Amino acid sequence: MLMNKLKSNLYFKIGTIVIIALLLLIPTSMIRGIIYERESTQEQAIQEVSSKWGEAQTIKGPIMSLPFMRYAKETDKETGKEKLVTVHEKLHILPSKLKIVTEMKPERRYRGVYEIVVYNSIIKVSGEFNKLNFEELDIPASNFDFSKARLNVGIDDLRGIEKQIELSWNNLSFPFSPGVSTSDNFTSGINAQIALSPTDNHIYTFSFELKLKGSQQLYFTPVGKETDINVASTWTTPSFNGSFLPDENKVTKDGFTAHWNVLNLNRNYPQSWVGSRYNINYSAFGVDLILPVDNYQKSHRSIKYAILFIGLTFLVFFFIEVFQSAFIHPIQYILVGIALVIFYTLLLSISEYLKFNLSFFISALATLILISGYVKAILKSTKLTAFISGLLSILYIFIFVIIQLEDFALLIGSIGVFIILALIMYFSRKIDWYSIGNNGNNPAA
């Protein structure tokens, strides 16, 4: 008797369905946590490979650093009198012209199921510095120590250097040494002695070739009064990022080429300064060698619609109970709901081995077969089984389309949810909900 009342009680049924749907959000959130965990493991794999091969690289400079001394007044702590003291500082001068031509040769490396992009690169750097104008610098030539003049080049990860580097400076050759002569502008890099004289009345030309390994990213800083950079690679899915986008770029099935031309007017630091007054790092730009598919990101986006899947499926089952005078036990709701949640676990695990689109198809098909067979067993109706299978298929197609159309996901998702709501309102328009609550009979006309 009590069981019959519970079966016919509308509010009890709705409450039970809502509670089951909300409880199913718990394993859904746990799966979301697994996705974050796998993403973290992927990042660790990338860091492990990068630490042995070479990190993401940024080429900073070259910058000419010239030490000098000046005199300053200082108050003596003991006597309180002012005295002259010698202060040693460094003048940093940027090139008037800078040209960089780079060829990147990417490789795919694997750490377990994770894929990492690394590269070898050949970077040819050339340019020139203007002759020193001491009147413009407002520092007497006699204050400079020209014997300690250095050319500094910033490199983020020195482990990526594959070959000794020779600097050609006005047709003279100087070897580069590890480390930088000053940390005013960057802390990691290489430096070379250069030949300077206060009597020189010409520009200084330079060039060197750098064979450098790195991972995923290669960036540059536009330190030239005019900076011209060309990058070419066989990678087909580049992303151009940083402070400047390429003036020209071409991406084909065979790779990409990109060209930047940046003027000193485009950045917020001058051609020369003393000490560490300016930060050149903010002006860096370049290319990221991104992987064409990010299965974790797509898994994140798909699981956001889990409540929609569960809610609509339960709503269809509820309408079947109303229109067909059938009774579906709460345990059966729970089993179907768990099957819907397991879809996301299948999708995540399979997508680590296969392409995401194929993984989505396999996971959706497996879930549809499981739920269809179960619905057929409990409802004993081929027609209703086909209806529920068709509805779930449409939902999976809807989610798949949203994942593919990333830029239009909000628009397509909003329209789709609106259409779903409209259909629910249409099919439930003739239901006499009060009649259901009173006698349990099907009141739909």
C-alpha cells in the first residue's frame, strides 16, 4: 500500500530524481579532478623532458655593456662632511640595426602517454652599433674602461647551446664565454670581449651564429633601433605570441614562415641607459610550437555539460513514466546516471592514446549501447528504446559540435539549450500536473 502511494506521488518522484541528479555531480566533480591531475602530470612530463633537452628560450640582446666611473658627493658618517667618492657603473648601448634569421627544426618526444614538442634551431644574428658619441652620452671618454667592454646576449637556458659561438666584431673574432658581465638586464646568457676605442670614428658591425635547443617556445627582444626577425620552421600549428605579432606570416601544410619588423619607437626603453633602469623582458615576442590537439582542455569543456546530459535523460524517463504509466525505480535512475558519468572517464582515458574525436565517438557509442540495452530490458519497448537512444545521440552530437566550434561555443550552446527547453515545454503542455499528484493516472490529452 505504501509502495503504491510512493509510486503515484508526483512530488516524491520529482524529489527523488532531483536528489539522484545532484548526487551524481559528486563523481562528475571527481572526474574533473582526475582531468586536472592528468594535466598536472603532463606538465611534469614536459618539465622533465625540457630540463634535459632545453627549456623555452628567449634571446635577449645583444647589448653592449661599457664600464665607467663617475664622482659623486657623499656625506661622511663620522665627520658629517661631504666628500667625493668614485662610483663604478655600466653604460648599456643597444644596436642601431639588428637582424635575426632563424630556422627551427621541431621534434616530437614522448614521456609515457604524453607528447612534448622540442626543437633544434640555427639562429643567425647580425647588426651594427653606431659610433660612440660622448657628447650625447654626457660622459667623458676618459671615464670609460674600454678594455672591459663586453657584448652580452641573454639566453634563458644555456644547456640548449650545442656549439661554441664565435663573435665576428668588425672582422675580428672573439669567443663567447658563459655568463653575463652584468646582471643589470638579464641574469643568464653569454658574453664576449669587444674591441672599442675612444678614437674610433666608425660604426661597429657584428655577427654570430647560435645553434640552440629548446622546448615549445622561442622568443626574441627587439633591442635594435630597427629590429628585423625572420623565423621559418616545418611545424604546421604555430602560435605567434608576445608583445608583437608578425608583420607577415604564412602557415601551410609544410610549415610556417614569419617576419617581424620592430622600431625603437614601438617599445618603451631608449637606445642606451645606465644601470638597471629599464626592463627589456616585457617586449619579448616570438612563436609557440603548440600541439594541434589538447585532449584535456576538450575533456574539461565536455564535462561542463554533464548536468545537462543527466538532467535531460532523467526528464525523458520521467515523461515516459507519465505518458506510459510505467514505473522506473530510483535504482534504475542511478544506474543510468552512472553510465552517463562513466562516459567522461572513458573519454579521458581513451583520448590519451587516440585522437580526441575518435575517442569521443568510441566513448559515446559504448555508452549508448550500454544504456540502450538496459532501457530495452527495463521498459520492454523497442520504440521507447529507439527514442531514448536517438535523444542521447543528438545530445552527444550537440556537445561534440560545441567542442569543435570553440569560438562559437557560447552562441551554439545557448541556442541549443533554448531549443531543448522549447521542446520540453511543447511536449509537456497538456499534462495536468495536479491530476497526476491526486490519482497517479496519465492526464495528458
